[in-house]
Amino acid sequence: MSVHRIIHLVLLALVLAASTAAADTNRDDRGGSFLQRGMQPTLVATKASGSPVQLASLSREQQLHQALELPPSEIFVQNEPEAEPDDFELVIPEKELPESDIPLTLNSKVEFFINYFQTSGRAAFSRWLSRSERYIPMMKEVLKKNGLPEDLVYLAMIESGFSPHAYSVAAAVGPWQFISSTGKRYALRIDQWIDERRDPMKSSIAAALYLKELYDLFNKDWYLAAAGYNAGENKILRAIDMYNSRDFWQLSRGSYLKRETKDYVPKLLAAAIIAKDPSRYGFADIAYLPPIEFDTVSIPTRTDLELVARLTGVTYQTLKDLNPELRRWCTPPDYPGYELKLPKGKKGQFEPEYAKIPETGRYTEKIVYVRHKMKRKETLVAVAKRYQTTVENLTELNHLSKKSRLRGKSILVPVVADAAPKPQPAEEQKQAVSVSKLFNKYYTVKKGDTIRSLSRRFNVSEKILSAWNNIRHRGKVALKPGRRIIVAKYVEKNGEMVVSGG
């Protein structure tokens, strides 16, 4: 036997012994080596470029032979064990990722959300895609003007599905999901008449300003900026200090950030990857809404949308859809020069006709607002039922959250003014001031209702309730279903509506 052959056999024996020892000692945190648990070690070669290339599983003898024959510059490492939920395993895509002006990454977490949007979340994601073309061109233009990546529009996709009416349990509103304080920080007007967080254009401008600040704050890292948009910049700054890392994926492995924030960036990346090439991911049959197009006109004083609809020859709902920031039936008061959106091409028809209408003829009161003091153990559900409104309206109008203390709190309640005063001659107005300021609230009687049950429900005495509605019998006698009766009276005092004694 030649010397070279002997040396070759010795080397094989040494490498075989080393491999066996490694199999006994290389254990993961669940106990047992990979080989003992039936897992074959997989070799990964690292090219000169630094990118890992996974090779086919080899037998132990084949691994030894190949290891001896490869040049010294090649490095082999054993794969990590199965990733924990907060670990991110690199995934080498079969095809290249779509071009994007934000960095796209494909790992196990991003793959999870791609699969989710294709399966369980498919119906919702299809709706998001359908609405996307309605707002993406306008939003991209805003981002571009502010020097930001245009593909940040997909942040609005995962925030709201491009819905101006989106509303979260955290009281975040609009396509970019601003909470009230952040919206006002970027000059969005929010009150009982208007909520500019719902304005696709104005909220996009505010989002661009906020994202630009976050990008600068986190040293030009879009992943940290996006995480900060979700959790708040201070939360991410504390995480950076806690883990001494500015890598989002590293921060996500810790327990400090909430699951929502850990999932936020991979969800954004998954949405962008699919939305930029939807047919590749099984969304080839989406019916896209056309891009939103409109003209704007300056409205000097509060104006009914029904009047605008009549002058432009479009429906009231068309105007509401174009102006989702309007919370009422009219443009807001104390907002001179408010820019109202009209369907494209209607501006020339509207302006001359609108100019002919006097200021007093542009607006009619339809809803009044009353103050209600919350009693002990009284709920918003009960108040909403009493005043025939919704909990959502009360929550939005009074900026309430689940943790808000209600007992003793005075809240604003919208009340439909069914008996709005009619215009009267100037000489009669002085004598009829008290009448013109009086508003009634009506209720439609249901089967089984009695004066006694309604008096308890609406907190008014049986005697007064009977007098208001000219009802002689009281107590437990059932009322005729379908009849509209007065259950409350309100009078305007100092600009507010208060309960009238009768």
C-alpha cells in the first residue's frame, strides 16, 4: 500500500471520528442531537459572493469525500434547527422579488403572511387590491413630492385596506390610521363637523411628513420607521436601547415589542410583494376601481351637500364618497375657504349657480347636539339606544376609548331635529325666538310600548310624556305601534342644546 493511500485512509478515519463526536454534542435546546431526532444535517456552501447555496443531503461517507476534495476556500456550516416563532429563516425565492424603492426581504415571517393573504386572508386582500387603484396614484404623487419611496403606499394598505372610513379599537381613523393626537400634530382638523384623518389627500400629506421624521430619527432605516409608525417612535427607541441593536429582525426576537409590531414589517413586505405582482400570487381576477378624480371648489360658508348635489346634478352619496372627511350633511362652520371635492368636470357648472344663492340660503339645521351626563353604571350602549344613535358615533364624537372613565362625564350626543323651525318674516322673528329655538325628539312606538315603559326608558315623567303627545290614558295601556310620539324637548342656550322642561 502506497504512502499516499495510507495518508488518505488516515484522513478519512479522522474526519469520520470528528463527525461522529459532533453529532453527539451538537444538541438543540429541545434535547437530543439532530441525528438522534432523525434530522439529516444539510450542508450549505458559501460562495465568494457571500450568498448561501443549499446543497442536497449527502450520506456521511459522501460528505467526508466531498469535504476532502473541495478546495480550502469553501466553508461548510450546518443548518440551524427549526426556527422558533420569533426567528426569521432566510428564504431564497424561486423568482426574483419585484422591483421596489423600499428594501424587500423574504424570510419565513414574510412567507407566512404571503401565504395568509393567499388563503385565509384572501377575501380581505382582494378587497384591498380592488380599492388600491382608486387611491394609489394620488398617494404615490404625495409621497414623491415629499421625497419618499412611492411603495410606502402599501403601509396604507395594511393599515386600512385603503378605506377612508376605517376605524380601529384604538380610535385610529382613516386610510393612514392616525389617532387624534398624531393627526392634530400634523394639522389635521378633527371635531364634530369634520375629521380630516379620513381625507385621502390631507391624511397622505400628514403621513408623508410623519414617515419622513421617523426615517430621519431611525438613521434611514425603513423597517424601524415602519415599526415606529405602528408602535410609536418612543417604543422602538426603548427597544433599541434594551437590546443594543438597530436591526428590526433582531429586536423582533425579544419579548419587549408586541406581536402586532413584530408582524407589522413582514406584513407590509408581504403586501407589497403581492400587490406589485398580483397575478403571480393568484390575484389575476381582481376588478379594480378606477382612480379617484375630482375638482375642488372653495366654499366660503357652511353649505348643505344636498344643495351642492342639486346644483351639480349628482347624488348626495356621490359627494359623501368624494368627501369622506365630512361627518355631517354639510361643510364645516368656521372653515372659510374649505376645499370641497366635486366630480371631475362639475366645477364650471357649480360655481356660477352657487354664487347666485345668498349665504342664508345655503344651510339648514338638521341635527343638534345635546349634553348628557353619564350616571353611575350607565353605559354608552344605553345612551346610544336612548338617543337613537350609535356607540361608534358617541365614541368618535367624544374621543373615548375602552379605558375612558364614564361616570359623571358630560358627553356630546347628536340628536336629529325632526321639527326644525321654518323661516319666518322678519317682523315675527323677535316674538317667535323661543319657538324657533325649540326642538323635539321623536320615537316610533313598537308593539308592547306603554307610557309607563317609555317614561322610564327616556327618563321623563308619565304626566309630561302624556301632555306632550295629547294622550289621556297612562300607565300600562299599550300604545298603537307605528305612532310617532315626542319623548324629549330641547332648547338652544348659549350655543348648546339642553333638555327643556316642557
